[in-house]
Amino acid sequence: MTTAVVTGAAGFIGSNLVRRLLSDGHEVRGIDDFSTGRRENVEPFESRSDFSLHELDLAERTPTDVLSDADYVFHQAAVPSVPRSVDDPQTTTDANCVGTTNLLVAARDADVDSVVVASSSSVYGSGGSLPKAESQPTDPESPYALSKYWTEKLALQFDELYGLDTVALRYFNVFGPGQDPDSEYAAVVPKFAKLMLDGQRPHIYGDGEQSRDFTYIENVLDANIRAAESDVSGEAFNVATGGRTTITELVETLNDHLGTSIDPVYDDPRPGDVKHSYADISKAKRLLDYEPTVSFEAGLERTIDALE
């Protein structure tokens, strides 16, 4: 039985990854400080003998003991959200940069086989051509994006400097059932779906023509597993569906699914928000054999069903 460590285990992506790894027969150690993760996300696993939970702040401790004899490390822990990072850059930087450093030092010292770190499409910024390919220049436009750029660059440096096998995954707008729709910084899909289920008008920041490559959670889990089990190291990959949906189109699609005709409210653009997010996923297909199995439409339907 292989042993996997998941940081941010009580978060949306982290808890889904714990579930998937346990289902695949791995022993799993979860790490979370519950600053943004929700305890109810890990409660279904806590009675299992093949799962252990370690409550600690990665920015304050190098967790070499937790990583001892681990095969894979999936680093999902972070303070998420571009708007949150603009409001509070210090907390974002401490959690995402210092926490990543301590985690990578622990992984190096524990001699783990493979580390997969979560990066973000936000590292590209607003410039450049579409779709975004890994060969394009990066231009982080918010403290969150900058912290994710730091996360992936440091991970890839650990491959170069210490021979630690690392892969960085640039997530594009991940969504799915169980994502918190009520947080002040909630992701747009669950937030809009919940508002419209309640008959309320969602607020769009900007003209609504900004586009996103919405990526269902199961596709992200597949990419993580493939990255950990592959022989590839020292590389960054886009993880997405490879399509574009504008925010106005998201509202229209939600109306179609819900049988409603709710018009959004348009507000001023928010600082740090990227205009377009659309991925070229050919590199992940070629080197990781990654293929998105759940489309945006199918994932949206599953997400709505879970909220109803």
C-alpha cells in the first residue's frame, strides 16, 4: 500500500483528493490548519484506519515527521482567492509562500518519491494569446497569482537543486459539488448557482464578456494522480477542459438548467481579475496522458443537483 500526504485536506480540492486516494487503496495522511478548510469535509474519513489527520500550520512548521515514509505528496494547502489576496496580501503570502517552502523542505528531507503542487491559471495574467500554453510568459497580477507563481517555481527549483521529483499543476477555475457557495470569496459557479436557486440575481464584475475555462473536480483529481504516478518531473502543466465560457454565458446556462430567467447585475470590474482564462491542454495530454472526462455542462448539472 502506498502512502499519500494531502495538504489542505479539509478544503474542496483536498478533501476530494483524499476521497479518491482512499478509494484507490492508498493510505492517506491529511494536513490542514482549518483556516479556510472545513472540518465537515474530513469527518467522513476520520474513523478509517487508513486515514490520519494532522492539524498544523505549514507556515509555522516543517512537517518532516508527517511525511516520513510517504510516497506521494499532494500540496493543495493555500489561502485561495484573488480578491482576498488584494484585501490581505500578508496572509496570502505567509500561507502560500512560506507554507510551500516548509512543505518542500520536509519532502526533500523525508525523501518522498513525488510532489505535486497546486498552481493556478492566474499566473498567466491578462496578456498574451489564447489559449494559454505553458510556454507563454507569466505575468501575475495579484498577490494570490504571485504566490502561486512562487509555489510552482520553488517546486521546480527543488527538482533542479535537490533531485526532488516535482510537478506543478495550473488549475483553471475548478468547480463541483461540495464547494462552499456562501463564502465571501466563493468561486463563481457555486455562488451563482446557489443565488439563482434562491431566486436572487448574481453580480457580475465587469461586462460579463470575461471568459473562464471551467474545470470539473474529477478532471483535477485525475490530473493529480497521473502527475504523481508519472515519470515526468520538473514541469508545469495546465489542468483544464480546454474550452471557454463567458460569465454572461454561465448565467444563461444556469437559467437553462434551472428553468429560470434571472438577469445578472453588472458591477465595476475588480482589481486583479484576469479578463480571459482559456487553456491549451496539449502538453498534459502528451506527457501525462491527461484527458478531461467530465465536460463543463455535465459538471454544472452535477453541481446544481448537489445544491438542490
